[in-house]
Amino acid sequence: MRKILIANRGEIALRVMRSAKEMGIATVAIYSEADRNAPFVRYADEAVCVGPPPSAQSYLRGDKIIEICKELGVDGIHPGYGFLSENAGFATAVRAAGITLIGPSPEAMNVMGDKLSAKNAARKYNIPMVPGTEGAVNDVEEAKRTALEVGLPVLIKASAGGGGKGMRIVEKIEDLEEQMTRAISEAQSAFGDGSVFIERYVAGPRHIEIQVLADNHGNVVYLFERECSIQRRHQKVVEEAPSSVLTPELRAAMGKSACDVARSCDYSGAGTVEFLVDENLNYYFLEMNTRLQVEHPVSEMITGIDLVKEQINVARGEKLSFTQDDLKINGHSLEVRVYAEDPTNNFLPDIGRLVTYRKPSGPGVRVDDGFEEGMDIPIYYDPMISKLITHGKDRMEAIQRMVRAIDDYDITGCQTTLPFCRWAIQHEAFVSGNFDTHFVKKYFTPEVLQVSDEDEMEIAALAALHAFSNKVKQQEVVVPTNGKSSSWKSRRMGV
Ligand code: MV4
């Protein structure tokens, strides 16, 4: 593989190109008209505009992307995450064009893309799953029998859904019929597939996923877990590795199950197997994501493995260069997602210009971003500005580094989720490790980000004192952080 095209944008396009560059592989960027001035376009050896800003006319134009590959002599495509990354039709077209997709086969994407077929494939390997229906349910009586058998409440899930889309909870048996009818028609219109199934509802679970890598020679390894329970409306907010609840035994058991899920679909490349873990540390397979995930850096930080390089090596037909026994957990890593959203206003996207953009650095800090100071955040795509990642010798150091890194981040021009992330990782439940997927719902209100009147007065008094003692000679004063954070922070402003 000599030249790869990155069928993506932003931070992940940059991140993939960096590894390719280190491997001596030439890179081709594709970009939409809205991303003309983005860093990833400049970073690539070659760049081609694929179309107007909307994704459907640019980043989702598989046909055009394959044409560009042919014209430029590209022999591999890295799809990143989102867009075409889990599109089996695209994977098939890439294969037909004689180009290597850096990812699993279209067959594996198809098996895992459908939640019921994923569970059925995994069943052959004795992987723990939440009790429920084995196939799609249409018959209300059968649904009721299942619900009573596994115990209420139950969840109705769309087989073509995933990531929480098309899920409904049923507490009372008399509500089942109506909820089922709705779930089926919703799934039909949202995914063009009305198949739904039923599972017992696991209350207060943790969301723990296992990173796997498989080559085309029958080797499968796991790169331990990522704890992703801190999420808001199925959008992950904080991810960490390792999880503070897994014992070595449980980690090994889940790791083996994850590798078996990969084997069940003849997986190739990097993938993620999602599990729920309940209060009694029982674990249940949920689904497999057949792509590199947003939060992959925390696994890289604790293993020292560059997942993109491994993906490329596997796609080239090479064997994995290490075995399970070679892998050890080194320290602890956290990631927070920095979004251009206002956490005090229901997380409404706050798209604007990055008037100031200065990122943190120093020991144990990694920033995966795709923006620069002065750039506008396009309205057409996900409003994620960056991923802020820290690594420390242990969990406490990773948390302390993250607080420091958040405080060192200087973004003006739009509201960001940084204050929310700071609040989350300093919360007693997070610090103690005693949390589940309901963390945000349970503890977050916009008020937790408001500075109290008393703090505000103290800050004002100190700011005045500071300004006075400097006799207005200097150009900077210390002012409070837009009233968005309860902590001290100096924000530099011209006077
Ligand atoms: C569940 C569940 C409880 N019981 N399944 C949501 C995302 C999708 N991958 C599966 N999800 C869930 N499935 C059973 N049987 C709770 C969730 C769930 C959840 C899972 C992971 C992370 C956050 C979540 C938030 C709400 C619900």
C-alpha cells in the first residue's frame, strides 16, 4: 500500500494521515466546499474537493470517492468513523474496484450491522447476552410471553438500530402492545426495516467496550476495555481506560468473549465489542462496531499501540506483530469530547468562529483536533471541536491532568462543553468510580456550572485589586470565567 485516501474530515482525517506519514504512505484528502481551509486538507499530500457542504453531496459520495482513487492511483481507503465507515455497500464497491478498504469485509459489516444477526452469530460462541427474544417479534402474544418470562421492565429494540436509536422501555405488560406497534412503525420509517426484538431491561448498567484487533491469518487479540458510561442522550462525554470496576478475571473473560464475537463474523482489522455490565458484574454482549471509534486514543495511551498503523498492516495482509501476552495495561487514560455546544442551554450547538483557540500541552496530554484559531466551525457536520486526552501513572493522575488541561484550554468565540467535562470528572461519583450510564441524568443540572454569588463577589473583588495593583499599566486583568465555572481561572483580556 503506497497511497491511501482518507474518506473523512476533521480530527480523524488528520489522525489517520499522521500514522500513514510515519509509515511512508502518501495521503489523499477529500473535502467538501465547507472544509476548503481545514488543516487536514493542507496536511495531505494531495487533496480533491468532492462536492458541496452537505454530507450527502460530499463525504457520502462513495461513487465519486472511488473515481478519485482510480484517477490518482490510490490503493487503499481509510473511512474513519461515521460517514461511509460501516456501509457494506460502499465496502463492496471498493472491493469491486480493486481497492483495499482499511476495515472489515462487507460480510462482517452486514452481520454486525443488524443487532439480531449479530446476537445470532455470537450465540454460537456462548457469549453472555441479555435474556430476550432470539428473533424478530411481530406477534403480541409471543412478546408478552417473553416479557413475563424474562421479567419486566423490558426493552424493545430495533434490529437495524443501535447506539440507542429506536429503543423503548416497557414497565407494564398492558403497555407492551402499543409500544411494540409504535416501535415497529418507527423502525420501519427510520431504517426501512421494522424488525424489533425484546430484552430484559438491565437497570443502572455500565457501558464497557472492548477494543479488538484481528488479522487475516486467524489471530485475534483484545486491547482491554474502555469505560464509556458517562454519556448524555447516547452521546459519550468522558471515556477512560481501563475501567475501575473490572477485575483481572472479568477483564480476561470479557476480552475472550470480545475476541469470540470477532471470530463469529470472521472479523478483520480494528473493531469494538460493546457490553453492558450490571451491579453484580455480570456482563452482556450488546453489539459490535465495525470501525475505528472516536474514543480509540485512550486504548492507544494505555497499550502503546497505534491502532491506525495496525489497521493498515492488517489491510496489507500482514500478521499482527504482537500476541495477547505482549499486551499490558500501562497507567490510565481519560478522554473528554469538546463540543461547540452550550451546556447551560440544553447543549444547543453554539457554532461560531474560534476567535481564540489555544490548546493545552505538556506531560501526558494529547489533543486530537481538526481546527485552528480563526476558523469557523461548519454547521453541516458534528460540532465536535476536539478530543482532549490525558494519560497518567494511575487514574488520579489522569484526572488531575485532565482538570489542568481543561483549565489550560483557551477557546473563545463559542460556548464549549469544557466546563461540563470539568464538572463531570470532578464529581464525587466519578472520582470514586461509583457511577453508571445514568450519571448525567442523575446529577447534572445547568446550575452546577453557575458560579455562586459569593464566589462571584470574591472574584470581582480580587479582579479589582489585581487591576489596581497593576495601575492599569499592564494590558491584562484577571476576570471570572464567563460565570461558567466555579473554579479560579485567569482569562486574559485586553483592557
Ligand atoms: C440496554 C440497556 C439496558 N438493558 N439493553 C443503549 C445503546 C445501545 N447500544 C444499547 N443501549 C442500552 N441497552 C438492555 N437490555 C441500556 C442501554 C442504555 C445505554 C447503554 C450504554 C450506554 C448508555 C446507555 C444509556 C441508556 C440506555
